[in-house]
Amino acid sequence: MTLPRTDRGRLLLVLALAAAVTVFTATVPLLRDWFDLRVYYGAVNSWIHHGGRIYDYRVPGTTYGFTYPPFAAVAMLPMALVGLRTAIVGSLLLNLAALALVLHLLTDGAWRRYGWYGCAVGACLLALFEPLRDTFSFGQVNLLLLALVLTDAWLLRTGRDRWAGVGIGLAAAVKLTPAVFIGLLLLARRWRAAAVATAVTAAATALAAWVAPDASRFYWTKALWDTNRVGRLDYVSNQSLQGILARLGVSERAVWAAAVLLVLGIWAWRTRRALAAADWPTAFALTGLAACLVSPITWVHHLVWLLPSFAVLIRAGHARVAGALYAVLCTSVVWLWFHDASGVDGFLGSNTYTWITLGLLLWLPVGQLRADSLLLARRARATAPAPRTAAPETTAAVGHPDPPSGATATGVAWGPERGSGRGRGLTRRASSEPTGSTRPAASNPQSSSSRASS
């Protein structure tokens, strides 16, 4: 297939893609009617304007209510000042801004090279990604949390340690799952960033306890431990280890705990390898994968945490693998087993997204960016012309070291932090290379037939 080379041809292709995406999203996946946002909005409104308690609120006609930590409700207080429609518009704008920031951080701004045409095609492809579709359609907060965490990743790899940990701390205060990234900071021996993240989480939690003491007491003593408030563990949208076991009829907590420990062991081993290779992007990607697997409930829309893994695959030269896995995550294939996940086909098919997450945790390239850049650097040195004997040596005087071993073919380096003396930070340097459901879901608009917002 020959791609169009004229602006007119490109515009026609983009319009055709946009039409196809519109038809697909209007017919295949069920739109979620901002259900989770309506949970947030209703809980905050009931609390502020009607004297209700945050965790007692239920969406009219359902049994679903607020399930996040109390700080999430405090952070959502501005919704009490506006109407529901304004809150929906605000949610869409915030998610779009978060998505733009996430893409900028994952690509290091490489999208600029492709102009309007590349950005338009990319937007069409992103619109097909089921976790993103559901995040926007539910009015979820996943992208906002991912943006906070990836901002910390950028701060760490560029040597801006002063504020590193704030994003992770805020994300963990809004939702517990991102707390796994504090474990990453500890593995990396970034004690200051880990302390900052922990302190921010504690401070935000304390603020919520001061603003809503009764809600905080109820959440940390009762609601947190009641998984029935979130939804059925065996529901097909739950693409975690617990979801697999629940669909198999295995309810023993010891089995799930053993599986979680095994996955965490694999995560720690592979993440330490990534950190040893100064490969922060892969370390953060592996942590996002592990978080999705070990969480008791990982709804499909939580799988936006897989986006960093696709960026790692593409940078490591495995674009076709990334494209194939991404395409599967656009199909809503797990919903084929919405009614019955029994049998071998049910075991394999209903857990498709979990298998992808587990496969990425096991085989995501670690340190390959650095290895490739070493090869490029050696080739560059081998082909470089010999220095003229009459020219004086100025390297030591000027203070410019050799190109870092972390330079990538895209012009971004993940080398040691300049001037830190620690060799653990990562900074960007210029490279010598040029930058060149097929089946409808339940009638309930949620991604679970018996869960609250999550």
C-alpha cells in the first residue's frame, strides 16, 4: 500500500480514518455515559450541598458509590461549584491535556517531526485503544495519574531531583495503585524522592482526614477492605491476577498472595536490571505493568498504564510487536466471554489483556536502548577521521566528555546525570545521529455489572 504524498491525499486519508474511527466507536464499544464521573460528582455534591456522607452516596437506581481514598473526594471538590455538564466538559479537557502530556513525555517531543498529518493519524489510532476509550467515556482519572507519575519519571532521568516524588505521592493519595512506584524509587535507592513521595501521600491523606474525619475513618477501617464495594472479582473487565483466579473459581487468598509475590519478584528482578542499565523508561514501564497485575481489580480502563511499555518497544526497535499488541487491545475481544468464561477458550480469551500485561512484564526489552547506543557510538568512533597532529587537545580544557553510553538513535540520551558524581540520574544530551467489544457489554453503563467506580 502506497501512502499519499500530497497534502490533499493526506487530508483525505485522515478524514477517512476519522470516519472509520467514529463508526467503530459508535457501534462496537458501548459508550459509558460518564458513569464514573457521575459517581464522583454525585458523591461530592451530596457531601457539600446536602450534608451526606461520601461513602453513603449511591447513583440513583444503582448500588454504586465512591470507592477512592478520601483525598480523591477533596481533590474533586471544585465539581461542587458547577453543574454536571460543565463537570463532563472539564473532565474531557483535563483528560485531553493529560494525554497530550503523557505522549510528549513518552516520545520526548518526537511527534513534532511528523506535523499535522502524523498527529492526526496518531490521534485516530489512540481513539481506538480500548483503555483510552473507556477512560474518556467513563470520565475516569487514569490518565491524570499516569501524567503525574511520568512527570516524576522525567524529573528523575533529567536530573531534576528537587521535585521528584511529588507526582507519585499525589497519585498514590488519589488512588492506592500508584504507590507501587514508591517501591521503584526504593529499588533505585532514590531515598530523597521516595521520602518526598511518601511525605506527599501522608500529607494529602492527613489533609483529607482533617477535612472529612468521619469519611477517612470509615474508608481506612472498613471500605478499603471490602472488595464488594468495588465490584465482582470474576467480571470479565477485571484483567488482573485476581480476575484470572476468580474466573477459575479459585477464591483462596493464599493462592492469590503467592501469585502476587511471584509477580513482584519478577518485577523487582527485571526493574533492577533496568536501573543498572540506567534505563528509567523501562523501569517505570515495568512498574506500571506490575501494578496492573497485582491490584485486586484492574478494569480495562486501568490498562492505560501499558502505554509506556509500547513506547519502550518502539524505541527498542520492536514497532511491529508493539503494533500487534496495541491492535489486540483495540478490539474489545475479552467481551466475547462476557456471559461465559468457562473452558479452555474462556480461560485464554477472557484473560487476553492480562496475558499481554504478563508477557510484557516478562519480555519487555531491558537496557536495549543503551546497548544499541553503545554500538552506534562504537561505529561512529570507528569511522571518524583521525585527528590532525597539529591540533592541540582541547577536550580536557573545555570539559566536554565523550558521548554518553545512553544516547539513542532518536537523539535522546539516558546517560548519567551531568555533574552529579552519582551516575544514577539521567539527562538528555544531543546525539551525533540525526533525529530522523465485538460483543456489547452489560446493559449497565459501567465496565462491571456489580461494582462501584474505581
